[in-house]
Amino acid sequence: VSRASGKQREGRAGRVRPGRCFSLYTSRRPLQEFTLPEMLRVPLESLALSIKILDLGDVAAFLAKAVNPPSRKSVEHALGVLDNLQALDTGRGHEHLTSLGFLLAKLPVDPRIGKMLIFGSLFQCLDPLLTIAAGMSLSSPLFSAPLEKRDDADKAKRELCGPELSDHILFLRVFEGWQAARRARRERPFIRDNFLSYSGVHALGQTRRQFRDHLSAIGFAGSRHVNANGDNLGLVRAILC
């Protein structure tokens, strides 16, 4: 939080009726005067793909024109990630979008998530990959338990996950169990008994639908065969890796 943000929040107190705003900040780290520009706070991979698909030239050179340009190290890291994803060919000092990179640039998601979704469609195991990608993208917690119930919540997670002991598979089991509970009109007992967050579970479903819509927009979710291998967890794990 910057001083400018703190002042803005202070102004919200007393708008409806008289009030005070109390803010607590750590003394170990001095407050910055202003919030850092978003370009300096977020990964640059998606931005780099947008620069290339719009044919704006060299990524580093283009970003250097910004009012507050990111560091050279941050740009190089983003280009390295895209090269590892095979979304960008950076050989011989050039930057060329690959076929995969062209598709990822059209998806409004993190390129790593986008590649997972595209491969899920290509290898016909889209449904589980949609669920796992949605779980990895959640900003709100999926589980919610009071401190005195943490052991019970951990036990519920293990029972949901089964022998897999994987957070990715846990997302899958939660979504499948939630869907089954909704069909049986037992949604709230399922959420309560497994220490799930009602808003978190619904956010999982909503994010999953958004990802499917994004894939449909680029022609990767319309085939009836996209889930022919949906039960093949070995294939799902291979795509995750």
C-alpha cells in the first residue's frame, strides 16, 4: 500500500455518515509515495505476446519507450519463459511468434494456463484441464475452515483427493463432487462437510466457463471429441508437466 492509496482509502470514511478510518502499517518497510505502475508489478509474458501479435517490433525496445519502463532483467525473463513455452522463437537474435504463440496471444489468460488449455483440447482431455486451470487461477480461497477445525479440513482434503495427493487433482475432485452434489440437491451439505468456501467453489465454476468461452472463440472447444480422453489422468499429468 502506498501513501497515495492510504489517503484515498481515508477519504472513503464518512461519506455516508460521520466516521473514522484507522490504518495499520508495518514499521519494517517504509511506505512508498505512490503505487508502482502495473507494468512493474505483473509478469510481462502476456504483454510481450500482445506486442508481437500487433507487430510493434522488438519487445524490449518497445517497452523501453514507456514512462516507467520495466527492467531489462524482467523483460529478458518474460522472453525466456515464452521461449521455454515454445510461444516465441528467440533464436539468432530475432523474436518470432510461433503457431502456438499466435494462439496464446489471442487468449486473455496467462500463457502457461493458455498452453495447458490448448493442449487439453488437442489431446482430447479438455474438461479436467479446464477445471485444473480454473483452480490454479482462483484469487479467492477454495477451502475455508476455522483454526480449531484445520485438522478436520486437512482430512477432508485427503479424502477428496484420494491416493493422488495432488493439488491439481484436488481441484478436479472438488469440482466433480460439487457438480454431483448440485444434481442431488445437496450442494450446501457438500460444501459444509468438506470445509469449502461457497464463493470459492462458485468462482471455480465461473472461471471454468470463462476459459471454455475463450477457447471457443479461437475454435478449440467446439468439437464433441475434446473429452474423449477425459478420464486419462496419466495424459492430464503429462500436459501439466
